[in-house]
Amino acid sequence: MRDELERLAATHGVPWLIALVAVTVSKAFSQKRETAMTVFRSVIASLLITFLIVENQPALERGALFISIALAAMLSDYIVEAVMGLGERIRKDPSVLVRWFGGRK
């Protein structure tokens, strides 16, 4: 168990730190008033997006990886809102999935 935690910290420690700094900077310069829940949502979303980028893009160089992580962390609010809107649209009309994936017309 300890070996897995050390591997996780070694692999994701710096990217998560970059994501947290990027979210902090984006929230500090935001013009709209942020609630604690939206900040927490942004932090969790940026950490999740960072985890997915690091795990799925192992061939990226460190510089490109860090830039993509910072951009994704800054855009995490918009990504979460888009996914939530998509979920709401599917909940209202489930047949939209059939149309998206090439079902009968």
C-alpha cells in the first residue's frame, strides 16, 4: 500500500500542484463572486482532469504536459458546466443519445 501511495505521489504530485495553483490564479482573477462550493467543485474537477491527462498522455514532454494541465485546470469550470448541461439534456430527452450515436432516423 505504501509503495502505491509513493508511486501516486511521484507520478501526480507536481501535476496536481500545478493544477491547484492554476485554479487558485483563475479564481483570484475571476470577476464573478465565487461560493465555497464552486471553488471546491473547481478544485476537484481540476484534480480529476489532471489525473486523466497524466494517465492518458504518457508520451508528452514535461513542458507540454504542465502547460496542458494548467490550461485544463483553468478551464475546469467550463468543462464541468458543459458536462452537467449535457447530462441535463440527456435526462430531459434520452432519445438524443440514439441520434448522436447513429441510431435509426
